[in-house]
Amino acid sequence: IEFNGFANTKMLGQYSAQIPVDSMRALLTEIEIKGYFGLKDSYEEYQMTDLPTVFTEVEIDGVLKKIKHYQGDLTTPQALSGLETRIDEIAATRRWLE
């Protein structure tokens, strides 16, 4: 897991951590089931203001997918928001955010 905090986080800068293999396998399964690679590359409609932007990046078997998600975009599929939450849970990103 790589984290880059550049504003409005407890920790600024780049941090990394490792997660258990079983957790990673479960996450990869969820990524495939929820169709991450079929989602758009960005969700950036400003239907609400002053919300964070989340960047996710997943590479499987040499195929790289990046998504930029402004959390004020109400057209964002629930699958993406759910995956972002799941990644945060598995990675324990709260340690860098709060």
C-alpha cells in the first residue's frame, strides 16, 4: 500500500505499508467482482463542493488501471465508493489521515 498525503491529512508525504496476503487476495477478488477495470478513468462532476478527491491505482497481470474520483460526483458507481472504503479498511489508512 502506498499513501501520499499532500493536504488535509495527519501525515504529509509518502508512506507505505504491507498487508497480509490473504487480505490482498480477498481485495483482488472484490476488485474483479465489482468490475473496477470496466469503470471510467475519472468521476469529477462537481455536484457538491469542498469534498476530497480519491485516486486509486490497481495493476493486475501487467494491466494498470487508475481512477480519479471527486467525492462530490454523485454519478459515481457505488461499486467504486465501496472499493475505496474496503481499501481503506484493509490498508488501515486511518493511521495517516486522522
